[in-house]
Amino acid sequence: MTRLVQIQNAAQRRVALVEEPQLRLLNAKFPSVYALAQAALVAGEPFSTFVHRHATDEALDYNTIYAGQSPWRLLPPVDHPADPARCTVSGTGLTHLGSAKNRAAMHDKTDAELTDSMKIFRWGLERGRPAPGQIGIAPEWFHKGNGLMLRAPGEPLDVPSYAEDGGEEAEIAGVYLVGPDGTPHRIGMAVGNEFSDHVFERKNYLNLAGSKNRTCAIGPELVVDPDFSRSVPGEVAIHRAGKILWAKDIASGEAEMCHSLANIEHHHFKFEASRRPGDLHVHFYGACALSHGDGVHLADGDVMEISFTGFGRALRNPLRVLPGPDRLVTVRPLG
């Protein structure tokens, strides 16, 4: 599979093709994946073909860059370089069958006894995989923010002073570019840490929106046209003081989900505002396991590590607890 990274040093940023253990730089006239994808659309050429056609003979050592021992540093594998606000970051929840194993007893309950979250989950099991050409039930959908929320591999994910917690959500995220005619195009997928405030969310499901408005990370690699129809195995781990505090085998891919990818994509892009030409979208497809669900509470300095087979190197981000106390924000009337 074609895998790409974005890198930057003091003088320039470049896109590179992953050819382990090296990174092959692409033509410098395409300094971002966004610019590459735009050019491929104009050329009417498959993105992977376009990428390989613009590879150069210049290569860099991936190991030193990944380890943070090079003047080059990894960026998120996609961004909107000119205007981060034109990158929408969103996600879909209650999509993975792994959650059903923990809630199997729900099938013995009536609708009146089920929580709203469990009702949505069951609807997904029943109508989340419509026949081709048909529209299925809408999944749970949430907005995380814009490109200002995206962090690169190695960068900290923050627990703000107003937050009650912060925890990993190991997922795969889809990356999309809206074409000049308003048609969404899937550029590829990447390992993602959607990162949320689970303590705040669990107090009341209506807190979901606020719990999601946090930093998040994707990368280090963007995989062009991966096989997402199968089960994609992975692993998530929390490291504390150099030792593994918690780890779990996970899985994603359509074979592990109650919603088809086509249904998720339809219900995201059905909104006219999501189809503005030139916009970039990063959409998290959902997690099947959380350390918080096993009673783990992350602390400052913990490192979250996520990997999926076929999606390149692991995504690692430390957790950073920002100092408090919470500060009152006041609004000044203009009139």
C-alpha cells in the first residue's frame, strides 16, 4: 500500500513516500498532501499513481526522524496548510461490535429499559449496513473542532484546566478532500487517537459534545486506499515511567463494525456544509476499547501508543495536564 508522511525542518516542509526504512521525498512543488491531492484531482489521475509519478531520488532515514533525532520532524500526515479552520475534525461513535460484547445483556431488555446510547447502538446493529444504493440508519455523530485541534505524532494531547480527565480513543480516521464540484473524495486513512474527557461524558450523555472538544492526533502515516472491508487488528498501550501500565488487542475495519463505511460517509457528507469545495475532513470511525473502561485513569506524562496492522508505524503521544485552576472567561459587550 502507498503510505505518506508530512515532514518539516527549519527551512521547508515536504511530503515523503514511506519505503521502510527510508522516506523518499516527493517533488518539492507539492509541499503538502493537500496540494498533492488537489493536483491529482485536476489531473484526473488515481492518487497513488500520481504520488509515485512524483517521487524523487532523494531519501531520508525514517528511523532518526521517527525517534525525534533529526532536523526533520513529523507533522500530522494531512492538514490544510493555508487555513486550518477549513479542516473539519469529526467522528462517529457506537460503531464497533466490540462494545456489543460488553453489553450483550441489552438484547434481553425492552426499549423502555435501554439508555439512549444503547438504543442508537442497537439501531446500528439492525440498520447500519444498508443494501447498495440504500440509506441506512444514522450513527452517533460528533464534531471535535477544526484543524487547530490536530496534533502530530510525538506532540502532547492536553487535558485543559477545565477538563475532568483525558483518555485515549484508539481508532482509524478517514481523510477526505471535497472536490471543486462538491464531491467528497477519500484520500486515505490513518491511525488516530481521538482523545476525550470520559469522566465528564459519563456524568451525563448530554456532555458528549463538550467531552469531544479536545486535541487529537493522527499518523504518522497516511495510507492511500487501504482494505478497510476486512478486520484490521491493532494494539493500544499506555506507558507510564517507561513501563506498560495497560495494553489491549483491538480491531477496526468494516468486519468489526455495525455500520458500513458507505453509511458512515453518507451521514457525514449529507450535510451541505460538509461539501464545501476545497475543504478537508478528518473523520474518526470509532473505538472498540478504552483504558478508561477498564478503570485506568491517565496521568501527566503517560504515553499513549496505538498501531494497526498495515497502517505503518505506531502513533505515540504523551498526555499533558495543563496547570489550573480554571480561569473565568468573560465577554465584553461591543456596544
